[in-house]
Amino acid sequence: MEESRESQKWVFSTARERTYSAIASKIDFTSTLGTEEQIQKLVAHSQMINLKFSSLLKNTTKMGQDLVSVIQSLKALHKRLLVIEEHLGVPKRSASNDDVDD
């Protein structure tokens, strides 16, 4: 009697459940999920990628700040050159796209 209850426990009631069971019995889940060693390698690679991405983000942010600094320096230099031109008596140019806007 105990054995019949145990066997009934694994009986699937619908065709869909029987199909899923048949498919699942043919899948090698150990190869699908991978070994612990493979999982550890994936975690290590993921951590390395995160570190490299973090470093890249920091470098990109610093480069952006450096570009802002260069632009500000160029604007200041442009203003100084305009003052020098004025002192030298160079005729002023008409407003054009070449002038730097503040």
C-alpha cells in the first residue's frame, strides 16, 4: 500500500505535465547549469569586468573634466588675443561664428 502511494505521487495528471516530465528526464542539468568551478570563473570574470568598467568610468570623467579645463583656457587665451589685437590696432572683425561666446 505504501508503495502504491509513493508511485502515485509521481503520476502526472495531464498530458502537458507528462511531456514536461519526459523532456526534463532527458536534460543533463549538471552540464546545463555548469560546475562550481565554472561558476567561480564566471564570478571572477564578472568582478574583473566591473573593476575595468569602474576604472574606465573614472578615466572618462577625468577626461571630461580635463576637456572643460582646456576649453576654459582656450576661451581665456582668445580673450587675451583680442585684447592684444586691440592694442596693436588690428581692425575688429565683424561678428561671425569664429568668435567664442561665453
